[in-house]
Amino acid sequence: MKLYTKTANEIDELKGKKQQLLIEKAGQEDDKIRIREMEGFLKKCSYTTRSLNPR
């Protein structure tokens, strides 16, 4: 009976770790999407630079 309890506890712990990793991965994927959106926006923007010290 002790072995069963120990194994069940380990399974529960691993399930918790897996859930946490899935949450972290989802957050990372959201960050990647946001970065790609920002890159696309910046590529669309046209801008010119001006010298602050005109000659």
C-alpha cells in the first residue's frame, strides 16, 4: 500500500509540473506572437532620420 501511495503522489507532482510547464509555454508563445506583430508593424512604418546638428 505504501508503494501505491508513493507512486500516486509522484504522479500528482508530475502532473502539477506538467501543468506549470504548459502555462509557461503558452506565455512564451504569446510573447513570440507579440514580437512578430511588433516586427511587422515596424517594417510597415516608414520613417526618416534627421540630424540634430544640421550643417
